Amino acid sequence: MPKLNKSLPKILTEDEVLKLLDIPLSDNFSYRNKAMLELMYATGLRVSELVNLKLQDIDLNEDIVRTFGKGSKERIIPIGEYAKEYLEKYIYEHRGLMLKKNNSEYLFLNNHGNKMTRQGFFKIIKKLANEKGIKKDISPHTLRHSFASHLLKYGADLRTIQELLGHSDISTTQIYTHITNEELKKNYENFHPHGN
């Protein structure tokens, strides 16, 4: 049987990511949303990894997050300064106010003071994209894809991206080279005098 082409993952442009991350900070929920999105874009976490993070998985002294991905494989991923800044604000100034009567070891909480769910996060990202006028059909995974393709665009090697994403096979990571090649082709056609 011939190999079927996998469809390329949807990614956001850098401008679209900046729009999505530009959240007006006014209450506990907006600080939580900002921290979640910054962390997701900074680390390329899967949505299940994000919502299952516990307080002890974040080390703000070492600037790392520890997660258990598919097959319970542990990954340690660096956290950038934007993500760190908003994680600190959320953890130290807002998270405690969201706990209600419960006590939770989970990092991200919903409006009942319980662990954030995948569906809850999906609704948040959809709502934010809609508010920002981002027309693409995006999901939490779109941020993961954007993280990987932006790293590749700026010169990170595939092995590093594979490690950060927790792919067991490099061929899974290679899909991002196709996105970059598509972008190259589009830019060539748009900007080269004889491109079309």
C-alpha cells in the first residue's frame, strides 16, 4: 500500500502567539490563564501533561518543569523567563485564593478550586483565540506545534526538539521540518521576483 501523507499540524505565527498570550490581567483566572499559556508555549507540554502538573513539578530556582509524558517517561524542560514570571505571580499571589475549602497539590486550578481539566483548558484557549480574532481552528496542541516549529525556525536541531517534546522516535519530530519547508516555499513564491 502506498504511504498516505500525514496532514501537517496547524501552527500559529509568532504574531498570533503574541496576540494569544496578550491577556489583560485583572483577576485570579486571568493570571492562571496567562501562566498556563506562557508555560505551554515555553515548554511544548502536551495538554494532559500541563493539567497534571503538581506544585512540586515546578522548580523556579532551577527554572525547570518536570513532567511525565507518554509511557510515564520523565522529562525535564527548561522554563523561559516569561513563563517563570507569570508562574511566580500565579503561584504566590493568586493560586491560594482559588483553593476554596479544598487543598490541592495540582498546579492549575479551575473555578471550583479543583484540578484544571483538559476540556476546561480547551474552552479557555478557544475563547481567547476568538476574543483575539485568531481565525484558525486552534486547540491546546496548536501551541505545542508552534513551540516546536518556532524552535526549528530559529535554528534548534531536531534531536533537541525531540527531547523537549518527549518523542520516542525522531521521525515523529521530523514533521516540523515539513512545516518549515512549506514556509520556505511560500516565502520564495511570495518574495522572489521569479518565484511564481
